[in-house]
Amino acid sequence: MLDIALKISLTLVMLALLLNTFRLTVGPTLPDRILALDTMYVNSIALIVLLGLWLGTKTYFEAAVLIAMLGFISTVAVCKYLQRGDIIE
């Protein structure tokens, strides 16, 4: 039962990543593209956690935490660049 739920979840998260890739390439404005990239980080974290559950290893959870930190920092840096013109004041 859990195996079927994990396969369905993996499929849906991969579909979400595909749709985010479409929004990233076709997005009408730059903030839409930034939001699509941030959502791709969240979906990739979900994909890694689901893969870790499916394989039964704890290493994937540590990788998900690292990607979450990098995603947050990069989103803040890009938004700061768009707002002020430079990242470091």
C-alpha cells in the first residue's frame, strides 16, 4: 500500500516539476520565473524526501535539508538583486 502511494506521489511531484519548468521558460514576467524557480526547489525537496522514504535511507533527508537552505538563500539573493540592483551593500 505504501509502495503504491509513494509511486503516485513521485509521479505527481515529477509532473509538478515539469509544469514548473514550463513556467520558468515561458513565464511572462521575471517575478513569475523567480517564483517558478523557488517552487522547483520545494518540489525537488519533496522528490528527494519521497525517494528517501522509498529507498529507506536517511542520507536523502540530509540532502533535502541542504537543498532547502540553498533554495532559501538563493531566493533571497535574487529578490534583493531585483529590488536594489546589487546583492551586497
